[in-house]
Amino acid sequence: MKPETLAGLLYRSTALLTSLPWPWLRALADALAWVWRRLDARESKVARRNLQLTYAELLPSQRDELHRRILRTTARQAFETLRFWTRPPADNLARLRERHGEARYDAALASGKGVIVVAPHFGNWELLNQWLSSRGPIAIVYNPPDSKVGDAFLLRVRGADNIRQVRAEGPAVRQLWKTLKDGGAVGILPDQQPKLGDGVFAPFFGVQALTMTLVSRLAERTGAIVLFAWCERTGADLEFALRVEPAPDGIADSDPVAAATALNAMIERIARRDPAQYQWTYKRYGARPPGSGEPNPYKEQTPA
């Protein structure tokens, strides 16, 4: 059976699941978070290790409570996303109870200089994608999953009329450069660990993290306007606030380490708004600086 056919079946199954009332889906998400924590699943282990690295100043009891909140929020985010993927974008965008910086984005897009939207893994970035596509065409960079079915599924659920998905591979930079030079918009998730040749080490929550240079390279070479954007939960179920803010000074610095430092500082500021809404289940610090002798913090070390 073709991947596209299987992806269609997966989509219909997902739509059936997300037709359930949100309180039921929330309960399923909370049960999933409980299982992760109870079994100390991968999500639980990674989140705990990240908190040890980035929030060392907290008491163990405080980190444990934050760990619990992160797992619950992560599970709910997954079910939210499935729901957003299988419902009309107009219905989803009605969940944006607050919109801050919307005019800033529209003005940047109208300037003709090109717009780079930097969207950290905070809140619900899939809802942000739908808002961006409602303002006009945008090219979204994504890392395709290993599964052809998974890739076909993503292409379908993110396939709004104004969204062009660009695989994070060799030709991607040329496609993004052309889009920006033509005055278009591109969206980039900036806090995934790149390959060693595509990034530099810069501090993130006080720990050196391999950080992409794609944002700074595009900004420096095209002169595009760089904006940070995210959709954060406001506290109530399925209610969000859109925020669009200008990038900090240094984001397009010709020194890649300086630019990466500015990038990470802004992501950290956003993540600290509500740490439970940030994707702490991702192995952000797996690569260590060459020559540092530091072990991969996510691998269990054999005692000497």
C-alpha cells in the first residue's frame, strides 16, 4: 500500500479520535503523562535530565514538580496538535483569545524585505503555522521523519494552501534564500540540534548547546526582517495568546557564535515565561563541544 494511502487512513483514524470532546482527550493526555512518569519512559528521562542541567538552582522537590508539569503539558500539546490538524483552521484560530504583534508581522510582510519567523518549541507551534498561513504564503522548514508514511501524513496535515513545506536538506537554503529575496516569508524552528557542520556551540540556559546558524546566515545575506513568534497557553483549556516580537540585536551578526548566542538568549527568555510549555523532552544537549571531554548527558555512564 502506498505511503499516501496509509497516511490517509492514519488521518481518518486521527480525525475519529479527535472528534471526542476535549475533556475526554485531556484525560487521555493526562493518563499518558502519568504512564510516562510511572514507567520513567524516554520522555520522562530526557525531561528530568534537562532540568538537572538547566535548573540546577532549584530544590529537588521543585524540579520534580516542574517535571510533572512538563510531562502533562507535553502530552496535552500532542493531543491539541492532533485536534488542530483535523479541524478547520478557522475554528482553531478562534482559540487565539489574544493577539499581540499581529500588525507587526503584517507590516514586515508588506515591506517586501522578506520575513524570517523564528518559532521556538514553545506553546503550540502548529497553531502558529495555521495563523501564519492565514496572513499569506509561507515556506516552513521541517525535518522529515524516517517513515515515508509519517512524512506523507505531515505533508497532508500541514498542507494548507499557503504553506510550502521545505525539507531541511541541502537544497533548502537555496529555496529559502530565493523566497526571502522575493519578499516572502519563511518559518524556522530554531532549537533543534543541527549537524556538526551546520551549527556552532552557544550557551542555552547556561549550558553549551550546538545551535543552528541558518537563521543568522539567511538574515545577514538577505537583509530580511527577523521576528520571533509563538502561541502560548493562557491557562484555560484550548485558549492561546499569539505573540510576535522583534528579534534581539545581534541575530544577524557576521560572527556565528555571537548570532547563535543572541538566538539562544531570546529562546531562553520565551521558554522562561512558562517552563512547562517548552519542549524539554528533546535531547537538546546531546552533542558536546569538541575537545571538551564532556560525555553525552543522556547516556548512562559506566562507573570507572
